[in-house]
Amino acid sequence: MTGDRKPLEDDTKSVRRPPEMDARNVRQVLERDAEAHGFCVVGITSAKSVGDTRDKLANFLDQGFHGSMSWLEEAFERRTNPNALWPEAKSIIMLAMNYGPDTDPLENLGNPKVGSISVYARHRDYHDLMKGRLKGIAGRLKAKTKHGVKVFVDTAPVMEKPLAASAGLGWQGKHTNLVSREHGSWLFLGSIFTSYEFEPDRPEVDHCGSCRACLDACPTNAFPAPYQLDARRCISYLTIEHAGPIPHEFRKAIGNRIYGCDDCLAACPWNKFAQISKEAKLVARDDLIAPSLASLLALDDEQFRTHFSRSPIKRIGRNQFIRNVLIAAGNSGDKELAGSVRQLANDEDEVVREAASWALGELG
């Protein structure tokens, strides 16, 4: 938009003021850019729109539901106040990338000889994929608005799900995960903080109604109440975040889930609107769709690192992963695995040895 012409002192020349930035135009360009780089939905919220996030996280921590995830306490202030993380932030752009699977995410649970890996970890690490693209989008936004930007994907103290709900991307279902009427439960989230002030979107309303399919689907009863999660009972927490021996009370319920759990996500009826991901880098690797337990038990540290290169599974390390596979082996009833399990009973790692001993007992 061109500014008014302003006379100079001698009234013989005129100058043109820099064009003012049209916020609607910026938003349209942002959305086109995001779509071109694989993001299926964009929403914007104010950096001050934290709602009841602070109270909910405080209650979660007070009840000890976070287990060993001490970083949730350590970064409490920054996590519940975006301006404590970056004082200049005025708007938060939330972006989602669809990773909808092309097969039934729970089909492996009926085959005890293979391991079941959460859909989100069957392909390239989404952190790397999304962060690179978000940096590009943020850089172009900065160039257009002349305002500062910061990019976050999961690893920073940012409450992505409440912010995404506030930005209208979906709502937090009774399983505490984000649900979208257009995309179901299969969404990766990332954020761009900016000092540019956008008009915020309206938050999405809750569409769960009386449904409790996700709560009833949980194998370990990790939901003490709707919209509350006790991570200490969650299979995703136990197989990914928890570093020590897995409590015996959960081992049978874990079944053959060796990295994460999709049961509550897959149970959501809103997934009937979900679409298969079109992102080539989020296509499941063939060797991670239904890997045999026998092949996984044979991995040493170097082989593990090579096999799971560029996979989110790599971050938990070989010992923790083998612990998970041993739990699955113990639940398999497959006595042919006993030889491999017996070798791991002499492993250098104490947690692996304990899991192997338990698995041998289960295999008789």
C-alpha cells in the first residue's frame, strides 16, 4: 500500500514512504509457503494466550504424573509462559504436518513374533524434517515483516498441544493429544514465534462429547480421568522416556510394543477423516513396519546405531531398546527366541540382563 505524498521544504520534490505491511497479505503468503513445504494446516495465537495451561501442568506435576521427566519441572516457567522463553514474542504460528499411516497402526499387535513400533517412528525423524522447513518459512517471514522469529519443534519448553488448540488447529481430546476434525490424530506440530503481531485465530472447541474410546483402549489404564494422563502408566513413556527396568505390573500389557504406543490415537473416531500422508519422507520404512524380534535381539551397539540412523528410535540407545524387545520376546510365547534371550542374560548392561532373565522365565 502506497503512503501519502509528503511535500518537502522547497515543495519541488516528493518522497514515498516505505509501504506498510498488510497483515492479511502476510498471512496469505505464510499459508501458501507452509502448504508448499508439506504443512497441512496453519493457525495463529497470541503469545499471551496461555489459558489454563499453567494450572493444568502444575496439577500434573503435583500428582507426580510426569514420572522421571524432571525437565517438565525445571522449565515450568518458560513452558507455561511463551514470553519467559522469548520476551519479544507477540504471536505464535502453529503448523501441523500430517503423518497419517497407510496401514492399520495396530495390525502388528496380533503377531507376537514381530515388534510394534509407533507410527511416528517408522520413518525419518520428524524433528529434523520439520525444523529445516520451519526455519525456511520463518526466514522468509522475517524478510517480509522485518520482525524477529524463533523456531521450535518439540525439544524446546513449548506447550505445543495447548498452543495448537488455542490457534484453532484442533482440540486436546480426552487422551490429552490434539485431535483435528479434518486430519484426525496424526499430526506433527511445530511453532514459529514472531515479534510481528498477527490477528489470532479462534480456538477450536471440544468435539469429544460423551465418547471415551481412547480411554477404554489404553492397555495400562494410564488415564485416571478424561483429559488426564498418568505418564508413569503410559506405554509410550515406559518404552521411550523411562530408562530403568520396566515395572513388572505393566510388562504383560505392553505385549509386543517395543517403541511407543498408538492405541489411544488409533481408537479416536475422528480418524475416519484422516488422510494418508503425502510427504515422501514420512513413508514408513519397510524394515520398521513389522520387524522380527529375532533380528532385533541380535543388534549390538554399533549395529543399532547404523540400523536406526536418522530415526527417532536412535535417541533412546541400544540398551533401552533391547530391554523393550526382551519384554516383547517374553510375551511372545516363541521358544525359538530363547537362545537369543539367553545370550543377553550375560549382557554388560544391568537393565538388559534383568529383562533377559524375566523373558527367559516367561518362555519357560
